[in-house]
Amino acid sequence: TLSATSQSGSTFSGWSGACTGSGTCVVSLTSARSVTATFTSTTTPPVTSTSSTSFGVPRSSANIFISGHSLLDDPMADRMVLVANSLGAQAQYNQQIVLGSPIRVRTKGNDPNVTTWPGYSLGKNRSGATGLNVINELRSPQTIGAGNKYDALLITERHDLLGPLRWEDTVRYTRHYHELAIVGNSQSTTYFYEPWLDMNKDNPAPWIAYERQASPVWKCVVNRINTSLQSEGRSDRVRSIPAGRALALLIERATTGNVPGITLGTTRQTVDSLVSDTVHLTSLGGYYISLVNYASIYQRSPVGAAYPSGITATQAASLQNLAWEFVLSNNATDTSMSMAGCQAYMRDTFCQVYSNFMPGSAPSVSSCQSDYTQQNYNNPFYFSTSTDSSYWYPAP
């Protein structure tokens, strides 16, 4: 028999899993069972602005398709749904999760030389099954209710950045996925979820600095696609969710200041509460990033949202407020570098930054600089109006 007791600043919303409703939960343990208690914060939101921004008009509903790996794996999407529903918004999703994968594997498949696109049928979907045909699902959805269309694509790349950007063709495969979403719904928006690298949990400061310098490179992927879309006279755009930079802000605040419910006795204890190994998130860290995703996609404050059992009202309020602060700041300060600017940033800054952070596993600085000096399509940030149309992959 289970009972739920809310702390000050929260109310019990109900059970899910093996129990439903809001009364006492009685579970017969004849087999492995799972029960979740959901609590809703009653803290007064300090910021509730939902005005239209350059990132879009605030949404009240979203049908989201997710393509990613372990940094977007369960229960990230379910947490977004929990947050949205508790704030009166609608959310549905399906997903394609292939652990450790670049976007190339989730589109072209394991053999980049094939002429078909078997990768779109790889990975597990929302139910945990495999074999969902993503091409058909995006064009004509069958799993989110009759007549519904996906209006958001949330997609991420493998987290080692320079490897997939140069050798896994991040830019072109991201646009290929975006085009499928647009075929299914011309009003759909693609959100590029910026991943993050492993960290030293005893001394996260170098990782924090690295993620802040890596974020402009991920944004250049978005800018490269949008440069072509604009050149073609199209109004659709890809947008960035700087999840790695958002996580860096949380870890910096929690380890150098005092975030109520989050900051613990030592740096290591604090980071351990947010990151399970050196890159994957705990329930607490994952909840924070789900708040960032919700606020970025819906352009609404997550303050006052429900939160899973195991997270206190104080922790939830701290994470909700920080997530909204981050998204508002990102909206206000977001800028788009030109392709010339992206190339210069790689040559003059990031090639050395990456080498310093990844000694022994990064390409040489001179080799990296050469990649972003050449003026041809081996440079991911090269753009030529006259030949651009021939650069992109044809539709499957």
C-alpha cells in the first residue's frame, strides 16, 4: 500500500502506472510493477511572459517527432508530456532512438553508400518496438491520432561534434530529415537539440567553458541549412535548442552558488545528483532538460509544472525557474553567424578549443583549420548560391 505526501509548495496530482487516480495506491506484487506519483508545484511563477518571439508564437499543443540517441532517450519525451499536460497544453510524440548514432545512421543507415534510406526504419519507437517506418510516419502519421500531423521535429547529432560534422555529413542529413517533416506538414518546425560531451565531475569548469564555445558551432549547422532555405525563398527554418549550454548553466550555478534543493555539500555530490555517469543525466538532470525542451518548443514558462516522484517541490521550482531564465535569455541574445563567420570561428577559435578539450582524440589543429579554409563542399559551412541546389540529397 502506497500513499503520497506532498511537501510545502506542492500538491499531489495523481498516480500513473500500476495505480491511477489520487486515492491510496494498493499494488499486488505478483510481478514487477511500476508506480509513479506526480506532484504539481503551487509556487507562484516569477516570470510568466508568453509573448511572441523570434522563436515563434507560443503554442498550446504540439505533436513532436523525436530522432536521437541516449541523450534524448526515455523518459525525456514522457517528461515533456508531463510538463505540458500539467500546464494545460497538449502533447503527443513518437520517436526513433538509436543508441550512439549519428543522424546519418538514422537516415541512410549503416552503409552510407546504399541508394535507399533504410536508416529511417532503424531504432525503437515510443512503445519500445523497432521497425517504425519514419518516412511514412512523418508524411502520413499513423500513431498520433487520425488526421493529426507532426508540427515539431526534435533531432540531435552524435555528441563528438567535429567527427560527425566533417565525416558523418551532419548538415545534409539534418536537412533531409527536415524536408520529410515539411512534406508531412508545411508548418512544421525542426528543432536541433545540441548535445554535450563527457565531463570531469570533480572539476566541471573546463567542460562548462567548452560547451559554451561548442554551442556556436552547433548553431552554425542550423545557420547553414537556413542559409539555403532563405536563398530558395522559403519561410521554413530550423531552430536550435542549446541543451548542452543549458546544462552548463545549471552545473555552473549549482556548483559555484546556491541553487535551492540542487546545490549539495561538494562539487562532486552536486554533479552526481544531475549526471549519472559522465554524460547521461539522472532523473533530476533529465527533468531540467525536459523543461528546457518544453519552454523552447512551446515558448511558454514551465514554472508551476508537475514533476516526477523523487524530485522535491524545492528542486522542481529551482529547475523550472532556471530553465525559463535560460530560454528567455537565449531568445533575447540569439544571433546567426554568416557562413564566412562560421568558417572563421572554426579556424580562429574552435579548432584549438576542441583540441585542448579532447587531447589525443581530436584531429590536429592544422588539419581542422584546413577543413574550414577550403572553399568547396568538403567544408560543411561552405555555401555557393550557384551550386547549392546540387549539394542536397534527393528525397527518398
